[in-house]
Amino acid sequence: MIKIVIAIILLLALISLTSGFFFLIKDGAKSTRLLTSLKYRIGLIVLLIAVVIYGFWSGQLVTHSPWAAIH
């Protein structure tokens, strides 16, 4: 379940990035849509980091990297 939430948040951040690029190209200097898109993207990335930290803390996300193994 948490992996789906992470994928959705990442997809929303990519949509925000794409819309920000569109606003940068299309709009003039008087528009605030680019700044609004940046605010949404920063908020989504902070939320993504919080969800990943929660996933590791709760045990729903685990790492299988060899350097993380405790011998």
C-alpha cells in the first residue's frame, strides 16, 4: 500500500514539474503560475520524504542492499 502512495506522490511531482516547464515557456514575467507550481512540487517532495521515512520506520519498506546487512 505504501509503495502505491509513493508512486502517486512521485507522479504528481512529475506532473507539477511538467506544468512548471510549460508555464516557464508559455507565460510572461507577470504570471505567478510558475511559482505556484514550484510550491506544489516542494510540498509534494517533502511529503514524499516523510512517507519514505515512515515506511522504513514502520517496516513496510526494507532495503536488501549488501552494505546494510548487520553481521
